[in-house]
Amino acid sequence: MIFAIAARELRSLFLSPLAWAVLGVLQAILAWIFLVSLEQFLLIQPRLIGLDGAPGVTDIVVTPLFSLIGILLLLVMPLMTMRLISEERRNKTLTLLLSAPVTTPHIVLGKFLAILCFILLMLVLLLMMSLSLAGGTHLDYGQIAGTALGLLLMISAFAAIGLYISCLTDHPTVAAVVTFGVLFMLWIVSWAAQTKENSADLLRWLSMMQHQESFQRGVLNSSDALYYIIVIVVFLLLSMRRLDAERLQA
Amino acid sequence: MSDTSPEKLIEAVDLTRLYGNIRAVDNVSFTLNKGEVLGFLGPNGAGKTTTMQMLCGALAPTGGSIKINDIDLLEQPLRAKQVIGFLPEKPPLYIELTVDEYLGYCSQLHKIEKAFRAKALDSVKQRCGLTEVGSRLIGNLSKGFQQRVGIAQAIIHSPHVVILDEPTVGLDPIQIREIRQLIKQLGRDHGVILSTHILPEVQMTCNRVQIINRGRLVFHDSVDNLKLNTAATSLIIGLRRPPQATEIENVSGVNKIETITNSRFRIHFNNGQSPAEEIAKLAVEKNWGLIELTPESRNLEQIFIELTSTEITDPETSREKAA
């Protein structure tokens, strides 16, 4: 049942020009950045050769590419998640799901799975671009895998937050704006950590980007992974609660 | 209705739904039997849609219980929902999908086994006249076809109960006739609840009628009974040379005479004692010049207006008849 809902969602996603536009624009921007940083790497390469433990091509080209896409997706994910529930509510198609023999977890997980497939597709495109370097040089595959996993977890957390906010309203644009605001806040919340002494650790822990760093070094830090998983689970549960509440209280 | 104890498909008991402090539906109880089309009438905002949404599980009732085919909808929602088909007021269509894709998705949602899906799809398309448009986008179809897709969605899994919320709104007369045929057909082997504003539609397609007003069930009767009980209680007569009103009042059985125009009168009489024959005889004898003599019957429309236009409807005085 989850798969049926996810398949329908994905189909609708790719029948609208939005998904294609997002994939195309992202790919174009990333290709540009990829080429620019590759050029820079080639320029400084002669000097790096002499150094011990100098950053390799993975550090200079691939990792920055992945952290940049993290920021870009902060803008893009709200657009991808805004329609998930709100548009169904607006077009009254939610009734179809509510009156069908499916449970709220089915609906929420189906929607999340659809967006997860979209994220995976995006990551595959990105990875393919990075791995194209393998033909000419040696890559640190462990580091790339770590970076990709970290990014996947973070974007999935973005998607879960977006899904929940889409449950709250029946205007997709409102959902997009609010999701963007929340994601942006979760990013910059660590800025305050520099000024406030006692709550610094908490603020730093809350920030989405802070948990990326270990992944980007190729380290699988379970507490960082757990942070993202907690965010995903909490917001999926909130979404289910919200849809159930609609049935109960309206 | 059959004489043997019929199979109960829906049993709603004391259904209540609050929106804040507003009682949208207040202690509504009714049953639907197999092979029945139940007309559900009421003015806008009376609680029709709320009741229907509760029956199909899209909305949880504040109080009361619903049993679908002896399965408790609140305790076993998945099993109960499998035997319900619901067409909301606005058909829940994904306009970016084709008819086939959409109905395929619905068949998955309603857990039709994979082996039977293609067959179910074909037969439902045939029933709803959609065979030709299977590969077209729903968004490009006319309103009538979209409505049919909505109905197809509700019956694709051959549910025991079909709930249709204003299925003929916005259709042209030919389409309306086709849909009514379809509803009648459905009523033979399913149970159908039909909500509508069009009163003749109820008399044409339904076996039973219930009227809801301000969240309360105020009328409940079978259409056959309705026809019997609404036998004439008044006559309209037209006379070219009308006599004094008292002359007509003296005829046995006449209760009251009402003047409509100079030459037309409405005569009220006791139930079952139509003075038509007497009046006709008198009119000929006294040369009144009889040009019109029509029995007037209280039809569903009058009942509807009577019951729903009063300020506070007391359920005690309403005609409550166990069918």
C-alpha cells in the first residue's frame, strides 16, 4: 500500500515540470561549480605535491560540491515537499485516501518514500559527476561515501520537516515558505552559539549543518547519524498525528 | 423492499458530530439494507456531507457507532472501508493522470488483487461508459466524464455499500439520466446512499427517503409509502360562473375553501373523502361552467419545505416510520 501511494506520488511529481526543472537547474549549477573547483585544483596541484598529508582531489573538489548542494537543497526541498499533503487537501483528493482502506502511517510513509526516491535520484546524478574523476585520478571512496550518506540523511530530514509542514496547511506556497524558514533557522541557529556561553552546546547540537562535518571527513559518527534519524522519525510521527487529528477534530 | 428480514449493510446508531460547539450531526440513527437506494435529503449545511464522511471513515464521529456489513467502522476501519465506495461532492481526481492510471491506482488502494485488477478496470469502465477515454488525461475530460470517473472510482472494488454525494450535479440531462440508471442498477446488488438536492431524482431512483435538517433526522419513510400517504387532500377547481363559496362548502367532506383567482378555488377535504364527484354533479346541475378539476397531492417537495423551513423542528412530531 505504501508503495502504491509512493508510486502515484512519484508519477505525479514527474508529470509536473517542477521535478524536471529542479533536477536540470541543480545539475547545471553543480556542473559549473564542479568545473570551477576542478580548474582550481589543477592550478594548485603542483604546490600540493610537495606537501605531506596535503588535501587530495576528494577534499578540494568533491566535498565542497556536496556541502554546496546541501545549501542549495535548503532552498529546493521546500518546493519539492510543499505539495505532498496540502495539494491533496486543496484538490479534495485527500478524501480518497482517507476513505480507502489505508492507515495514516501508510499515507505518510508512502509520501515520504516518494520524496526519498527523488532525493536518491538527485544524489545519484551528483555522485556520477564526482565519480567521473575516477578515470584520471585516485579518489577517496570512503570519504565520498560518508559525505553522500551524510547528505542523504540531512536532505531526508529536510523532507520530513517539509512533509509535516505540508500537513498543516492547504496552501502549497505557504507550506514552502514556512518550510524554508524552519530549515534556514535550523541552519543558522548555531551562529548564536558564539555569543551565548551556557546554551552554546545545545544550539550547536540543534543546527543541521553542524552534524555534516564528521560525515564529510568520512567518519560515520553514530551520534550525528542519530540526530538526523531522530528528526526524521519525529516529524513523520507528527505528520501521522496531524492527519489523524484531522479525522478526529477537523 | 423484501418481506424477509433484509441484510443490513449499514447500521448507524446515535451518530453525533461536533465542530467546536456546533452540532453538525445530532443523534442520527438509520439503517441501509441490501438492494436499497436510500435518498438522503436536506438543505445546505444540514449535515448531509458530514454524515456521509463519517460513514466512509474520512471523519470520526464524536459519538455513536457505525457498523458496515456487521464490521465496526471505528474498531476495524480497514476491513470496514474495504466494502465502502465513496464519491464525495467534488470527485477526488488527480487531473494529471489518465483515466486508466487513476483507476489502476484506486484499485490498488482498495486492495484488489493483482490478478483481478485488469478485469475490474475493464468492467468498471464499461459500466460507467469510460471505455473510450481510458488513455485520456482526466484534466482534459468534460465535467460529465470526470463525474463518471468519480463514480467508477467508488464502485471499482464492487463494494457492498456505495455512498454518492450529489452525483448528478453539473451534468447535462442525458448524462443525468444515464447516471440515474447506473444508480438504480447499483441498488440491485449493492446498497446505495444518495445525497441530492433534486427531489424528483429521489422519487425516481430511491426506495427510501430520509430528510436531515439542522443535524437531525426529521423524516424517514419509504418512497412507496410516500406515494400512498401523500394521496390527495385538496382539489383545484376552475369554474366559469362560480357560485357563492358557501354553496360549495355545503358539499359533504369539504373542510375549507380557498379562493385562488376569481374562477379558481382550492378545496380542502377530509382524508379519503374526495368530493370531486359531488362537485362535478353540482356544477353540471347548476351550470357553473366547470373547466378544471384536479386533485392536488402533497409531494416530496412540500414535505421537504414543510420540514426544513420551520424554525425549530421537533423530532417528536415528525413522522418517524420504521420501514
